[in-house]
Amino acid sequence: MKSINEITHLQLRCKLTHSSLKAAERNAPDPTATYAEIISLKKQVDRMKWHVCRLSEFCENPIPGVERCLLLPGNDLNKSDLERKASAITELLSAKEDEAAEKNIILEEVFVLDDKMM
């Protein structure tokens, strides 16, 4: 009697194990499809590497004879106009430096007075 119960119990365990394996097999990804996807992705990476090398080469060595500058509207100033503009900017800069120096002197005086009040 004991052996029949054991056999029945083992048969049930075998059926459960078999059904568990079938369920796992259904849920497991197909290894051949995964392998094919990996191969496809490797090919894409290789193509992108080729494109990157090509673009890098183009950036380093552009096609000869092709202008790579953008012409902006307007005219450049002549030399005398540029010199006048540079001197005007230099004078403005000097005036701003003088203002900053005066403000620093006033600020130092305020700090000194503040220290004396405390």
C-alpha cells in the first residue's frame, strides 16, 4: 500500500514538473530569434560606425573647392572708421574704469565709517 501511494505521489510530481517545464518553455524567449536580433543589431552598429567615420573624415578634410562660409549681409567698415570706433570704445572703457575706481573709493569710505560706528 505504501509503495502504491509513493508511486502515485511520484507520478503526480512528474506531471507537475512536466507542466511546469511546458509553461517555462512557452514563456522563455526563442533563442534563435534573439540570436538573429543580436546579429541584426551588430550589423546596424557596424553601419553606424562606418557613417561616423565618413562624417568625421568629411569634417577633418572637407571637399576641396566647396566654400564653407556664410556670407552675411552688409559691408565691412574701412580702416579709418574702424580706428574711430576702436578709439571711441577705448574712451568709453576708460570712463567706465574711472567710475569703477570712484565707486570703490566711496565703498571703502563707507566700510571705514561703518567700522567706526561699531
